[in-house]
Amino acid sequence: MKLVVERTGGFAGLKRRGERNGEDLSPEQRAALDQLVAASDQQKSAGKQQSSDRPAGPGGVAEQDPGADRFTYRLEIQDESGTRSITLPESRMPKELMGIALQ
């Protein structure tokens, strides 16, 4: 499994991207990722639609953090079953996974 984390936005609108192999994730990072994937799977099984150009939390509700210059995170999980993406506003991104975008 490979995890790619991309952070966009902020004051300068910069894009940062980092990646990590699944076996290199800490137990805390793995648990946070598993929770996001489970919530995303639950959203899909409930039949909720989300726009690919607007951030959506695991519950499937398109949302953005209030205020200007906030970050948006996009996680791409690549494994034997394919590639899936999860997009989250800064307030919904687990702190355990944020630093991956900066490496």
C-alpha cells in the first residue's frame, strides 16, 4: 500500500506533496488512515454523492473551513484493489497524517 498526501491552499496557495509506504506508517498514522477509509466506505455504501472539486468529510457532506487561507488535504491510497481518493478540509484532517505532505 502507498499513501500520497497532498496539501493545497494557505496564504500563498502552495501545493505540498509527500508519500509513504504502508509499512512505514506509525501505528497512530495507520489507525487514523483506517478510520478515514472506513468512513469513506460507509459514505459510498450509503449511496451519497460528492463533488470531486469540493472538499468532503468522511460523512460525505461537502464542507470547507471558515475563513480564508485554509488548507485542503487530498489523500490518495493505492493498493492491490486500486486507487481511492479522500479530500478533507484542514479541520477534518487527522494530525497524525498532516506531516506526510511536508516530507
